[in-house]
Amino acid sequence: MSAPQPVLPNQVPPVSIEQLREAIAFIAETHQQITDGAQNVFVWLWEAIQGDFNGERSTGQIVFDSAISMIPGVDQVCDVRDLIANCKLIEEDRSNKWAWVTLGLTLVGLIPVLGSLVKGVLKLFFNFVRRTGGAAIAKAVDEAMTWVITLLRKREVMKYWRGVLRSDHIFGDLSKLIKVVRGHVTLPALLRAFDRGIRLIRNLVEKVDNIPFVGGTARGYLEMVEAVRAAARNHMGAALRPLQDVLDHIIRRLDLEDLLQRGAIVDTRNVHFRGTLPEARAVTLMRTTEPSPSWLSKGAGPHEMLDPSDPGLQRRLALDYADGYPKLTPDNIGSFHKIEAHDIVGPARLYRITSPGNGAAGDCWISEDVFHNLMKSSDPKAAWRKHLAVWPDWNANGQFVVMEVPEGQVLKGWKGPASSQVKDKQLPGKHLEGGWEQIVIKPAGNEFDTTRYYMRGGGHGEKLHPPGLSREEFQRLSPAKQKAYTQIRQEINDPRIKGPYETGWGTTDFDPQLRDARIGLPALPGQITNAG
């Protein structure tokens, strides 16, 4: 059953003269005139519009702009200002695609489905995106997020939100509401929103139509906007895809923030896991579980593994190795169906599904797009095992980490669809499908996690016995003695890696695992969230 859609806020009442005066004072930066009751507020509006609005406002002003636009009716004034400013840019150069995209951002705010808080949040994101000129939308959305949180922490905003949706999951709720908006972003809807904006301008023009000088200026702006509207059908179509991309980036960022707010591991005394399954135990459970796990497919896998011994592939990889791309192990190569050298250019994010006993710094990662698709699937854990082909004895999951690649940094790595994985001898006729894009990078020695190995005690709810062994001490043990120990991440050493965060999937794949003892984690930095 799908989750219920959130209730949208009701329509706001018309703007009052006092609200109009306050809004114009802000957008024209003439705050001293707020209390000047003798000033004709509609004349003042058009005098303000005659000048150039400040396109280089400080971040604080942008936040205030978003907050003031939430006052009932004031958003109409802000819409008029932004619509006229957009049309001015288009009149200068109608072939400027980004000018049409920024017009589209304004028109989204005129779609009636929006409530005033959602509109204020979108206004913040849109103002940061406008500054980039479309060159770095993800970065602009990230920068805006800090100020969106600032806006949402305002007392009046929190009161409004709880009154409207009665929810504490504000980021998830905002994402759902903006997804509703995203569904309305079509060419006919934007043109209808444009017509709505023209009606707002026309209503304001009528207030000053007979006033000398001001009336003529106001009519001139109306005619300019109407001329742009006449050309919009031929130009807005090309702006539709970039506009939808902006909204998709915003939705993704809000979803991530919601996930991080809910999933931080802040108290290791309450964190447990059941350990990674030994291969023999995992194979037994995959054979005997009925019905078979949804991520385990029958027959031959559709995405054949690359052959590490293929001479042609070896020659191609050798050329890329010579260009500085990291050398791959045979297992790395076999995990790909197709492979190409790939530069991860910052700012960028990579994601890694992991577990308490699995490295945060490792070879295998996924892009933000793949992570987003994973998390919005009906069963993210099953999708991860199936489409990225991860056996349960490889990775118990339960956590994820995020690598923030800073601006100006380039990571050399490899990308391509994951190959299908098989265990022909142990599990004939079954496979993990693969096919989703994976990324392989090679951490430097000082970026690997510090790991400790703990002897496991007995009984239900067992604990690990400190102080544990270092990797070097563990490797000196015989294979028979090593089986008594469990590997635990002690500390994440790569400063770019944030986390771990909980996936919310749990760390089990089979019901019989629930009868296994839960292992209480020691209080180690590698299990406490590093949010940066």
C-alpha cells in the first residue's frame, strides 16, 4: 500500500496594504519608508520596480526574502518582482536558455498547488541555483541546504509547519510536497502559471494606471511581460528538462537530509548487529529459505563477468594504468560487466553500503544518482543485493557512509555495470543479477579504516571481549583461531567520509538469523556518526 500523500496548506488570504508596504520595503531596500503612511503604496511599488532589483543579495537577505514571502499575500509582490526581472533578462537576449530556465523557476512558484512554506523553501533553493547559471546545480542545492535549515528553525516557521502537517519529519514531508509540485511541472502548467502572474501584474497596474509617469512605466512593464509570454510556448519547452532536473536535485537533497536526521548512530551502547554470515551458512540459508529471497534469481546471469585474463582487456587497462588510474585486482575486474576509466570530479558524493564489521573506506561505491534510485525502491536492501550483486557473506549491510569529494579534487577510478554473480559449485542455477552502475576507487594506505578483531563470547546478546587485536596481531593467528574473532571498524580515517548512518534495513537477510545472538558494539569512534 502506498503512503498517504501529505495534505497541502490552504490558500492564503489576499495581501493587505500593510503587508504590501512591508514586502516592497524589503525588495526595494527602503526599510525606512515602512511607516510612511502618506506614501501611496502602489506608486511606491512601481517606483521600486523601475530601479534594478538587487540580483547580488546576501545570503541573509535571501533567507529573509523567503521568510517574508511566507506572510499571507506578500508572495504576490515577490512573484511580480521576480517575473519582471526574469522577463527583462529575456528581452535582452531571447536565445539565452538559462534565462528561460530561471523564468521557469519563478513560474513554479506561481503554480497554485504550492503552500507558502514550500514556496519559501523553493525560493531559497532557486536563488542559489540562479547564481550558478546552471553550471553546478548539485553544489548550489547543497549550499542552499544550510540556509533552508536556518529558515526552518525560525520559531514562526516551526509553528506554521506543525500546524499544517502535525509532523516532526519536516525534510521528508517537504520532499513529498515538492514531488507533488514536480508532477505539475509541464509546459501547459507553466504557461497557465505565467498567465496567473500576468493577472497579478495587471491588477497592480490598474492601481496606478492614471497616475502620471508611474502609470506609463507600469503599463510598459506589463507589455514587456506579455510579449515574453507570447514567445514562451516556443522557448519554455527547451527549459523544461533543466527545470525538472533542479527539482530532482532538491528532492534528492531533502531525502538525504531526512535519512541522515533519522539514521545517525549517536549512541553505540544501543547499536547491535549479528555479524557477517560465513559463506557456508549463507549458502545453506539461500538453498533452504522458502520462498527464495527476491534478490536471488534463477538461471544464468544476464551480465557476464569480465575475464581478468583476457589479453585485449589487459592491454586496454594497461594504457589507463599508465595514465594514473588505479590498478585493479582480478576480483575487481570480475565484478564488472563493462568497465571504463572514470574521473570523479568534485564537488561530488559517493555512497558505500557497509556494516559495523565492514570497511567504510573500501573499493566499491555508488554515485548519488544510484543511491537515490536505491533508496526510493520498494525494497532497497533487495535492490542493492540484486542489482549491485552483493552476496550476504560479503557484506551484512545495515549502515552506509558518504564520501564528500571536495571542489577541485579529482579521484581517478572505474565505473560500469556490475556483473552477475554466481556460486556455481555451492549454488548451481542461481545468480545475483547485477546491471546497476558501480564505481571502484582505491583508497591510499592512510585512508583505510583502523580495524580491531574481537573474540566473541557466548550466550544470547553476546558482547565482544576487549581490548581486541590489531590487524597485524590477528593475521599472526592460525586460521582455526581466527574463526573465534569478529572484525569491527574502530575508526574512520579518511576525513572525506561521513557516517556511518543507519540504512534502516537491518543487518539480516533470513528469518533464522534473528535467532542468532545480537552482538553489542564497543564504544569506538568508527561506530559513532561523523557528520563533518
